[in-house]
Amino acid sequence: MSVITYREAVSSMLREALDEDERVFLMGEDIGPYGGAFAVTQGFTEKYGKKRIKDSPLAESVIVGAGVGAAMAGLRPVVELMTINFSLLAMDQIVNHAAKIRYMSGGQFSIPLIIRTVTGAGASVGATHSQSFEGWYASVPGLTVVTPATPSDVIGLFRSCRELNDPVMFVEHILLYGTRGEAPAASDYRIPIGKADVRRTGKDITLCGYSRMANVAEQAAGILDEEGIEADVIDLRTLRPLDSETLVNSVKKTHRALMVEETTRIGGFAGELVAQIQEDAFDYLDAPIARVAGAEVPMPYSYPLEQLAIPSADAVAAAARKLVNGS
Amino acid sequence: MSVITYREAVSSMLREALDEDERVFLMGEDIGPYGGAFAVTQGFTEKYGKKRIKDSPLAESVIVGAGVGAAMAGLRPVVELMTINFSLLAMDQIVNHAAKIRYMSGGQFSIPLIIRTVTGAGASVGATHSQSFEGWYASVPGLTVVTPATPSDVIGLFRSCRELNDPVMFVEHILLYGTRGEAPAASDYRIPIGKADVRRTGKDITLCGYSRMANVAEQAAGILDEEGIEADVIDLRTLRPLDSETLVNSVKKTHRALMVEETTRIGGFAGELVAQIQEDAFDYLDAPIARVAGAEVPMPYSYPLEQLAIPSADAVAAAARKLVNGS
Amino acid sequence: MLKAADVPDLTKTDLLGFYRQMKLIREFERESERQYTRGNIKGFLHVYNGEEAIAVGAINTLREDDYIVTHYRDHGQALARGLGSNEVMAELMGKATGCSNGKGGSMHLFSSDLNFMGGYAIVGGQLCIAAGIALAVQYKGDDQVVLCFFGDGAVNEGEFHEAMNLAAIWNLPVIFFCEHNLYGMGASSKETLVMWDSLHEMAAAYGMDRYEVDGNDVLEVRDLMQKINADVRAGKGPAFVVARTYRLRGHSVADPADYRPDDEVQYWAGQDPIPRFREWLTTEGIATEEDFDEIDASVDEQVVIAAEFGESSPWPDPQDLYDGVYTDRPTEGIPASSN
Amino acid sequence: MLKAADVPDLTKTDLLGFYRQMKLIREFERESERQYTRGNIKGFLHVYNGEEAIAVGAINTLREDDYIVTHYRDHGQALARGLGSNEVMAELMGKATGCSNGKGGSMHLFSSDLNFMGGYAIVGGQLCIAAGIALAVQYKGDDQVVLCFFGDGAVNEGEFHEAMNLAAIWNLPVIFFCEHNLYGMGASSKETLVMWDSLHEMAAAYGMDRYEVDGNDVLEVRDLMQKINADVRAGKGPAFVVARTYRLRGHSVADPADYRPDDEVQYWAGQDPIPRFREWLTTEGIATEEDFDEIDASVDEQVVIAAEFGESSPWPDPQDLYDGVYTDRPTEGIPASSN
Ligand SMILES: Cc1ncc(C[n+]2csc(CCOP(=O)(O)OP(=O)(O)O)c2C)c(N)n1
Ligand SMILES: Cc1ncc(C[n+]2csc(CCOP(=O)(O)OP(=O)(O)O)c2C)c(N)n1
Ligand SMILES: [Mg+2]
Ligand SMILES: [Mg+2]
């Protein structure tokens, strides 16, 4: 088994898509000669040419809108929004168009479009560049939202996303590109869309996260383990459709749950998770479901402040400890 | 006490703002000679002139962005986004700019900007024109989000919003303009921002909603009352800041809670309410907190389908009954 | 004004066909306003009265495999493209037999069979989608053109700029067709666009071919569009067309449009494309009163049938509410009752 | 190239002042790159090397009460406007003494005292804000001008179009100043804008006054801006200025910029505004080597002091995390511990 980086995983999936399917092309800002803001498409223009690697103008709305149109006309575009912060400028195309055209047309047009984008804080790039909007997209009927946290999840989920015929938000995390992990052995490895991953099992508490926070939750579980607290760690992997079944079953076993989320707490997606857990596992709960989330502020640039604002493994462990020891 | 419509309440508050404060001006699409898409600014241009009633080009981003700039330069703009559906085109200015400039500037610049917009479904205007995004805005630090459901709440909340020095999303509901209610007697009537309204009290269950759904919850309470089920009905009135205290105290009394929301369920703001209630009233809950929300689809145009997709008083009453009778 | 001799390729049948389509659109809209008043059509209703020459003149120059994208004022383009008046009327009524199964409504007409890629209700949004369809045509090495309709109001939107710029820099086969009726809802373009009186020149900013045409003259529109289609099909890149026209009615049926100066309204009433074309057909000796009477009668009949079809059509099945959100899976949270 | 005689209003002190500001910006950026390598500056760092003549030439024509809005490449404009090099460096380091209290960082410099309304990191967004500030000036009947900087990449954004259109139709006192350095990050403007070589002409679409200038010639920039300020101040409406220039470094310090052709890089290296101005000052007999040595030394000293100030400044207090979200109330969810 070979070890690869998250970045290599994304790159390899894009190459595979380009190699396997003539209908696939990439479009986005600086994905050409520049190689992508996160160096994911290095050398792509040389290999695939400008026809398939479309370095677009700096215009988010038309990047997504043109992807929607091309998808309606039979292609399978993979467009890139450099970061999810800029997706706000394309939100009309994503929410009012991509997500609704199939339904509004009475099912006549499908939109097989993959929108890759980058979420997350921690890169010291300030309030306008450190946000996490994947939860908003996960609330939109018509969209599919995936949030891979490891190289093999990138691979397994991207392949499955390519088989969908509806718009996908494929949300990568800014701090994960350099992280390493084992590449799946099977060349056709796939992860079903809407299936959470149980990263680790334990009887005392359920820690649930997605994207980078799934890794943070797993680290926290490691800390807790040394104290004799055994945690189930669940990586949702897909926010829409949501695998509440796996989450709920875990809580029915552990009777305690802690949701870990990077975005600010109020109105975050974790609220949805809490709601579903208590709807389906009410009688199993020994304590309120807790949440650890980002501080309720625009992200500050200053390093120590930013570190305070992002959930850490220690903060998660502390919250879990409190939940288990009831103090 | 005089009875006025919700529309008249909004108009009167805009007139009051224009009369009392030279720094106030209105800007938006068709607010001039056309009188506003919902006839709220009829005759305003004649009365106040073009300088203060700025009929803007059809360009949502600059409508809000110009409001932000004008606010930074000492004015107190009240801008209108014709409906919240189009606010997606202004979201960069609302979320990346209006909400963050104060914090990013180290507190040097405040943005006293009121953004009026219209939310809601039920007007048979289809998927792109029937959405409710106020929950998204309520998750953004730096914003204040109010959702008046009655004429007197429009009046009391608007006056309080004018006293704020930070950006406000003043969210009106498309189906409420024609509804009537008593105008507050006091000419300086104000409702504190972040204070929920207990519309009705009962011991058996807490029904909580905001905007039009607060009214629907109240109707449902009427239905339930005839069956001997007494409900507390809470209208949040403000989503950010959120008055969870009033909500939690109600649930501590009734031991059962049902959240009513117009937007689609998954990832809606009701999840936040559920999370906070169970965090603070866990031991008081006799049943899972339930939610009644919009159907998980883009809003269909077809009348009978749209009616099925929107929470009705009957649906709310049915869910409440189930919760109380435990079946 | 063209003479009959200027359009030798058009037979009497073709010309009367244009007249009939324009007349059909007009009467269809009259009927839809009646149906709206009767409550059979709900929500917004934006009629096309006065702009018929544009849809008919432009769309009849397209090939069957060309693409059309338009805005919410879309009944005229749909009918000119050949969507059935029954299916369009049924859609306006939200019936299961509608061209979008009642899900889209008046502002969201679609027909995949006719490459009618949709009416869109977010002003400006469809220009981006049109650019993308054109991108697909270019990518596949095909030679279709994409005809994208929008109004003068849409020119104010950022999405107009982004789509125009992308189409220009990538030389995409798309025709951006602006129905310049002087108003965006209640706002006069004179107060929202400095270039309102030479709007086509805005395309110079993108180095794009640009044209202005009398949008109330069906033959002028057709003539220009034939030339443009040929250029665009030949790979000469996108074009921007501004057709000067006027809404004979308000923005929507709810709008009395009293913000418009009387003389302006008067002037344009005199420019009504249907009487103009009818007069032309007469003076050019192409058609007689009998021809018109016959056509008008058949149009009236078709419209009556459409109304009856719509009214007698069934509502969508309640279960349809949950259908069609995704191609690959059912949507979330379908209540057990409706499974 | 202007001669000394063409700028009679400028004293030797003025001219050497320009030289000093340009030199200060250059050395400040060199130091900030060093600090970045040492890990004292994090995140993105977009330096201004090569574009100094723009900030210095343009901003020195403004009145104290005029407004400046700019993009994330904002160190040069901030220093030219008179923000302290200590406070700017401290901001780059995220220290409490920074001009935005360490909250904003390199891309978000602000100074309310100097009407420096901010550096903005969402490309194109600040044009809308600049239009709004100009709207306030007009509304109050004042005569300030608003100077808004952005890059050629920003011209692609929808917000550029919306802001230009609004400013034009409302005759707002704003100068949209495009720092046309041929690239938007890694994308050559030749491949994103058809009009890249006559970018100022895009303003014709808004009927706006428009100008192109050599952005590497501080006196040319100043000369043009004096004329434009006067017009805008006099109520003649907005203007669009395109200054041709070049980034001597990559987009950010993380960017090797190897996507740029050598000859292009070579050519522009020869256009470096600082040696150019220094040579001019020499040939025009205004300054001597001694003058330059003296200035350069004082600049170096100032930069060293700025670095020391930044490094020795304290981090913001942890409690600051929750301050400044709202004017009127504390933000939500402040952990008890930090109350
Ligand atoms: C983004 C957006 N903003 C506002 C509206 C509301 N609205 C619907 S149509 C319209 C006017 C459009 O005018 P124009 O583009 O000229 O088309 P016309 O109605 O004249 O055919 C407006 C403002 C909308 N649908 N979408
Ligand atoms: C809306 C948005 N899209 C993308 C980015 C990423 N980005 C930051 S700077 C930049 C290039 C801007 O180029 P230009 O406007 O020419 O300014 P320059 O860097 O050349 O000074 C890009 C694409 C962003 N910050 N905002
Ligand atoms: Mg119009
Ligand atoms: Mg540039």
C-alpha cells in the first residue's frame, strides 16, 4: 500500500476523470499554468491542453453558470471555486440554478456538475478567507455535498461523485492538502455517497465530525483513550445525503454524543445532527448532546487569536471528558 | 387602538426614519415611481424626492455594497433587496463585507445599515422565488437578523434596529403584507432586539416559530386548545441575537417542544433551536423535540403541491398532538 | 422597411406563418390574462404583448438543433419555438400536463426535445448558462448556435458582464439577444444605464460584434438574425443584439404601469408589430383580409383549446412533490405516508 | 517623460519626498518578505514591488479628507497615505499594535483617522463600497473624492460592472483606479480580457471618463490624477484610470511566478519606477548621490525600526478575540471562562 498526500489524491482523481471520460473538462481560476491555488492541477495544461483545462476569468458566477450550461448540454464539467469564501459570488448559480433546474423542468434536464472548492480556517488568511459554508449547501435540496478528510476518502468519494448525474459540492479542506494517508489498494475503490465512516469504536461517547474536524475528533479520541475513555469516532464524509443512521446507532450504544464543527456554532450544521440524534435516540441519551465549534466571531488574522477560535483536539477532549464524567 | 396592515407598518417606519433622520435614505430596485414590488414605498419619491428615495439599477451586489460604503461614511442607509432569493447575489457584500468590516478593522468602522428583504413561500412564484434564507444570515457573526410577523412587531423592531450601529437583515414575509393587526398605542413603542414574544401560554407543549410560522403556530395552538391541549406559543422575532432563554424556560415548563419553520428541514435554523433547548433543558424533556418544516424539495409552482410543501396549522397541530399524546 | 423583393426566400406560407405565430402569442397572452383573473393562473404572469416580432423573427432563423435560453418573460419564445400551446397553458396553470409538469410555472418553461433550455427567473442568471451551453457546443466541435434572450434590465447585473466577457474571450457560439423594452419592471433604463439609447455599444467593452434592430419589425429581426447566425455558426464568436421594443402591458399583470408617460405609451401603441406586419402583408399584396380572417379564427380556436386543455388537465399527483429533485436518488425526508 | 519645468509646483523637497515614499514601500516589502520567511508574518503576503509609483503618484494628489479604498495588495497605498510603517508591519505580524489591532492582517489594513477605508480581499468587492462612500459624499453635498484601487483581474468580476454602472448613472465622485500589472494571480489578462491592451476603453460602456497612464512614472501618474481629481471634485462624475505596470515579484510570496515569459520579466525589470525616478532626479539636476544615500539610509533605519516594533509588540489579549464584532453588544456564545 502506498502513502499519498490529500493533494495527490485530488490530482489523481482529476487526471483519472480526464483520462476516462472525454466529456470531462476542468474550469476555474488559475488551474492552468499557475497549477491551481493549492497546486492540485500542476502540469495539467501541458498534459491535457487548454481545451480541457480551462483557465477561466476571475468571475465565480459564470464559472459555475457555464458549468451548469455545459452539463445541460451533455458534458460533465468539474469546475473549481478557489475557496468556499468566493462561492458566495456564485451562490445564485449554485442554489437558484444548479440545484433547481432538474426539478423546475419537470425532470427534463439533469446537471452532472462537480463543483470543487476549499473550505476551512487555520491558514492565517483572515476573516474573508477562513469560512466554512458547506453546511449551508447541505441544506439545499438538489445538491450533494461531500467533505473528504483523508486521501483515500478523496479517492473513494470522488469516483462515486462522478457517477452521479446531479450537482455536487466537493469540499476539500485548506489544511489537509499536505496530509498523508494510505491510498486504497483497489483501483476501483469507491465510497458510497451518504455513508459515514466509523473511524474508531468505543463504548463511552460518540464524537462526530466532518472534513478536518473528523481528524481532530479522532485525535481527541486518542487523548481520551489514554484516560480510559473510549470513543466512537464518526466521520460523516457526506453532509447531503446524511448518514444519520450510523450516527444514531453509535449514540444508541454510547448514550453520549459530541458534535465537532469548524464553523461558528450558532446555525451551524451540527444543530441538524443534534436534532436528528435526539429525534431518533432520545431514550438512549444519558446527557445533552454537546457541540464544540468555532468561536462566534469573524476569523481574526492574528495567529494566537485564530488558534483560540478553531476547535482543537484538546478542546474536544475536554468537552468529551465533561460529558462523560458529568462535570 | 387602530388596526393597520403589515404593509402600512413597514411604510410608516420607513417614513418615520426619513422624517426623523437626515442620514437615512432608501435604495433599492423599483422603490421609486413603481412604489416597491410589494407597494411599501408608494408615493415616497413624490414626498421625499429622488435624493432620498434611490431607485437603483438592477444590481444586488452594489445595492448592498453601496449601502455598506455609505454607512462607513456616516449615513444610515436602508436598502431593499426585493426578495431574499435575490440576496444570494448580494451575499458577498452581506457576509464578506458588511458583517466583517467592523471586526477586521479592529473596530474602527461601524456599518449602520438596514437591509430590508422579503422571505417566504406560498405566493405561487416557483422554486427560485419562494425560499427562506434568514437562517443562513442568522449564523453569521456581525449580523443582526429580525423576522417580524405582525404589524406591531414591524414597528417595535424597526425602531430598535434603527438604534443599532451594525448591519441588520430586516426580513419581512411575502404573505404578511396584507395581514392586519393593532398598531401600538405609544408613539415610541419599541421591542428590544433579541427578545422573543410569548404569544400565548399553556402547560402542555411549546410551539416555537418565527416570521409567518409564528402565526401558523398560534393558529395551531387554537386548534389544539379546543382539544384541551394548552400550548405556549413563542415567536422568536429575532434570530440573531437569539432569545433562547425564553424558549428554554417555556420548555422547562411544558416538557415538550415543537419547532415550526418554513424552510426545508435539513440544515434549517430549527436545528439550532433544538440543540440549544436540549443543551439547557435536557432533564425537563419528556419527549424528543420535534420539527415541522417545509418539504425537502425546491418549491413547486403547482398550487396543490406548493400547499403540501408548506407547514400548515393542521400539520403543526397534528405533530403537536402526536408529541403530547405520545402516539 | 424591407420590401417583399428583399425576402425572396420567404414564401407566402412562410410569411403568413410568421403572422400566425405572432397572432397566436398575442391571443395566448390575452387568454392567459383572462385565466389569471379567473384564478386559474397564480403567482407572477409576465406577458409578451408587443414584443412578438422578436421571438418570431429570431427563433424562425434557428435550426432544430440550435439552443434557446430565455428569461421569465418566456411564453412568446416557447410558442415560437414550437412548444404546444396546450402544454404551455397547462404549465401556467400548474397542471401535470404542463411542459414542466406544473413544477416550473410561467417563468420556468422547458422542453428538452426542442432544445428549449428554459425560462429563468433570476434576472441575468441565464446568460451564464447560455455561455456554458455554447461552451459545450464548441467543446464537442459542433456548429449549433445558442440564442439567449434577456431584457435591458438584465444588463445591469454583474452576471451580464461575466457572461459577456467569458463568451468573448473564449469565442463562444452564443448570441446575447437583449429585448430592450425601455423598462426593467418599473425602472426606466434611462435611469439605470447611461448607454440606454445605444445599448448595443456596451458590447464594445468585450470586443464583441454588436447590432441594433427594430424589434417590432419581424422581417428586420429575421434578416439580421440570419446574418448573425451564419457568422456565429462559422466560428466568428459571440454577438450582442439589441432589439428596440416596448411592453404593451405592465411588467406583470399586477402592474398598471402608470409610471410610463402617456406620449411614450401612445407612440409605441402605434408601433404594435402585429398591425404593422399585417399592413405590410397587405400593401405588399401578399395577403388578403380573407387570409387574415382565416388565420385569426384558427388562432382563436387554438387558444380556446389550450385553455380547455389546461383547465381540464389533472393536477400533479401529490406524490410528484417529491419526484425529480435528484436523478439518482429520492430526496431526503419523504414522509412515510407518501412513500 | 515630463521635465522639471513641467512640474513647477513641485519643490525639491516634494520630489525627494516622492522618492523616499517609493523607496520606503520597496524596502518595507523586502523586510516583510524576510519576516514572512522567518515565520513572523503568516498567511498570504502580496507585495507591491514595482508598482510604487502608482500609490505615491496618485495618493499624494489627494486631500486629507478624501477617501481611499483598495484591495489586498495594500501596503503601498497605506504607507503612501501616511499609515505608520510600525503599525502596518505590526498588522502584518498580527500584533495588538497593528493598524487593525492584528485582526485584519496584511490584506485588511484600515485607518479611520486617515480615511483609509480599507484593504479588501474579495476581488472586486471594494468597488461597490467605494461607490457607496462616494454616494455619501454626494448626498452630504461635500466635495471629497473617493479613490478606489483594484487590479486588472478585478475587471472580470460582476461587481466591477455593477459598481461602474452605478457610479456612472448617479454621477458619483469616485475614481476607479486599475493597477494593470498584466496578471490576476497566475492568469494573464491577455487571456481573460479581450480589451486587455486598452482596458480603459471598457469604461466607454458606462459613458465614463477614462484614462491610461504609465504606472511606473510617478510624475505622470501624479499629473494625470491632479487633473482628474479636479474634474471629479467639480462634480463631473466618476473616472476610470488604468495604470500600466508590472509585479516585480509573484502574486504572493508563495508564488515563483514562473508562468511569466522571461523577456516580459526582463522588459519590466528595466521599467522599475524607482531607478527610473532616481535617474530622472539626477538628469534633471534635482538630486545628488548624497541626497539619495541620505534618504536610503533613513528608509533602511525606518524599516528596521518597524520590524523591531512589530516583533516586540504584544499579541492581542485572548479576550480580544470576542471584541469588536458588534458596536452595540457583545457577540454570542462567549465562553464563561473568557467573560
Ligand atoms: C436577480 C433578480 N433581481 C430582481 C428580480 C425581480 N425582477 C423580476 S423581472 C425584473 C425586471 C427585469 O427587466 P428586464 O430584464 O428589462 O426584462 P423585462 O421584464 O423588461 O422583459 C425584476 C427587477 C429578479 N427576478 N431577479
Ligand atoms: C472573489 C475572489 N476570487 C478569487 C480570489 C483569489 N485571488 C486573490 S487575488 C487574485 C488575483 C487578482 O488579480 P488583480 O485584480 O489583477 O490584482 P493583483 O494581484 O494583480 O494586484 C485572485 C484570483 C479572491 N481573493 N476573491
Ligand atoms: Mg425590459
Ligand atoms: Mg493584476
